Amino acid sequence: MATLSSRIATTYAVILFSVYLSTGVASLGINYGQVANNLPPPERVLELLRSLKVTKARIYDTNPQVLTAFANSNVELIVTIENDMLGQLQDPQQALQWVSAHIKPYLPTTRITGIHVGNEVLNDQDSTLTDNLVPAMHSIHGALVQLGLDSYVQVSSPNSLAVLAQSFPPSAGSFDSKVSSVVYQFLQFLSATNSPYWINAYPYFAYKADPSRISLDYVLFNPNPGMVDPYTKLRYDNMLYAQVDAVAFAMMRMGFPEIEIRVSETGWPSKGDPDEVGATLQNAALYNMNLLRRQLKNEGTPWRPNARLEVYVFALFNEDMKPGPTSERNYGLFRPDGTMAYNVGLSALSTPSSTSTATISLTSSATKVKP
């Protein structure tokens, strides 16, 4: 007899893939992490993304194999500059050399649309690294301008919610005073270059930290009473949107109400250690299924209802070499051999012009990407 988890995972997979194969989701991307020793080559990864009609992906470096493999595809790529490079790249000449070597040779054949200068830099304990962030962003952008590439490639840097001193209720959102001066410069840059503010937002972490007080349905996008912000009177039926709006209010308090917010990472682990409450296959399936359903609506958050929220799911694969607790290695929608992490076999047929749900048939063996 099928377990509840397997039934939910099956439902999730059918919905996820039928939607992708019939319409695709313009506001949904995926993080393609590579901290593993058993992943398929980039060419096979591109085949997988194409089969899912995923047209947006983010990588955590500028791996030339990936950039070359994704040439002449319809997949937009965001690349990342590693944190330890920021000190060097705040120098305009070094930044010009870096862009000339790592970005220019691949454009426009490979659709590089964004450069993330570091990842969660503002949460780092190294104040020197934090101080280097905005100068490095200016230098990278300046290099793009000099090479005539700035109209194609945006420059930004993802932050976690730890940059906020307060996030609840959303209307009370404010930045931590310890980083507020750098944040102000950061927001000035984004405003001047019309670039988005990217956040890594994980309702899972909030639930794991306080499962007795935080509703699981609320963090999973399941039907629930939600919460009403006492100041705006807006109702929130999920934590992710509340987190995004907390950032919007924090930016507004600094005088930047117009900057677009995008979610660079969000996801849910399908496995965890005994003390990692909520890290289960069932919850991972529900979170990603419900997130996709919301993305299909092209909706915004309660505070910005007319601004479609762009979200990148973390992650494409389970990554066996990531350090930390078990959950860190189990965020993937797929295993490295190309089978679905939720152990569901699918085959699907659709046409690019189809506007109806694709035909789905369950098979005895999981659909795979050739290793």
C-alpha cells in the first residue's frame, strides 16, 4: 500500500511536470548547485531543464563548462562571483579583466542575464568583506558599461533575511543597524542601475526553530487562517510572502520603495537529522508543489499585489559534498542520477504551443537524465 508521503509526492510530481510541460512558468527559476562529486555533465543538465521547460537558472560560479554547454539554449543564467574575490574585484581594472575573461566571451550565445556579486555577504562576520561588497558591485557594473554589456547583464547580490532587525509583522520590517550603512549604499546602487534586490528566504528555517508556535500549514502554503498585519490590515496566508514584504517595508524605511524584490533561493529539505524538525519528503513535496501553484498565478505579495514575484527554487539536485547537517544535502528535486528525489516515475508528452495540461503517465522506473 502506498504511504501518505508517496501519494503526496506522486501528486506533486504530476502537477509540477504537467504544468511545466504544458505552459512553463515564466516567473520560476531553479538553482543549479554543483557541490557534489556525482552530478551529470552540464549538457545532460540542460536536457533536463529543457524537458521541464525551465528557462531560468542560477549557478554559484562562472563554470566555463556550464556556460559553454548552455550556449544557444533558451535558458537565462545568473552567475555568481565567489565571496573571496570581492577584495580583488573592487579594483576597476581587475573587474574589467574579470568580466572580459568570464562574461564577455560567452555573450550573447549564452544568455547571461545577471551577475551576483557574492552570496549573503552582509551576514558575514568579516567586516572587510562586507565593506568590499558595494565597491565590487560598482566596479563590475562599470566594466559591463565599458564593454557595452550593461544593457544585457544586471548586477546585484543576494542577502538572507538575517540582514533584518525585525521582520514581523511585515510592516515592521527594518534593517539591522549593524549593516544599515552598507545596506543604504547597496540600495543606492540597485536604484541607480534598476537592479533587483534578491533574497534567500527559507520558511523552513523559521519552522524548524520554533515548530510549537509556527503553523506548518502557514509555512507550506497549505490552507490556513493566516495572519493579519495589525498596521496595514493585509492578510498573509504564507510565510514566504510575509518575508518578502518585510524586506519591502525595510527598503521603504530607507527611502527606496521602488526596488523590485526577487527570491534567489527558497526550498525545503526532503531529509534531515533527528533534530531537524519538518525535514521530510512529505513537507518538501508540499512546499514545492504549493509554491509552483502560486507561481502559476503570476501573483504578487499582499503589499505589492501587481508586481509578479520571481522565485528561484533551491535546488535542482541533492548535493552530496555540502557540509553541515543532513538537510543541506537533500534540497534537490532530483538525485544526481537524474531520478526524481521523491522516487516517482513520469513520462510526458506535450507540444510547446499546448495550453492544456500535458498527458501524464506513471511508469515503473523513474525518468532519468543520462549520467
